[in-house]
Amino acid sequence: MRTLVAAGVGVGLMRDDLAHQAQAAGELNFFGDHKATTRLVFAYDEGRAGDQAIQVVLGMLADIWNIEAPGAVSSAAASRELSP
């Protein structure tokens, strides 16, 4: 997102820390001192519901968002599975 905004491709919503970092680097400008609260949804193709990568991400999001994610791989299990 930061790269696209800095390149002049468009506008966007960014995390506060990243926006301030980019502004300090002279890459972009932002409007006022406004902050927005938003709800996020992680969306994926229904056909990939059993994909291990999707299950790992669901497990991580469940940990971060403190929600239940039936069938998701927990972050601890994902670390074990993804380690060489």
C-alpha cells in the first residue's frame, strides 16, 4: 500500500505507524490528525478452505483476534510444521 500511494497510483488507508514513517521519509502526506476504527474480515476462496497455508493464517488470526477458528492450525503448530 505504502509503495502504491508513494508512487502516486492512488490513495489508501494505512496503519498509523507506517503512515507516519512514510511521511517522515517524505514519501507521502496524509490528511489531518484523523484516525479511523475499522472492522477487518479475512476473505479467501471457498475452494481453498482446506489449504494448509489458509489454515495457518486462520490460526494466526484466531490467536491475534482472540477468536475460535475450528479446523485452523494454531500458531505453535504452524511453527513446528513450517520449521525445516
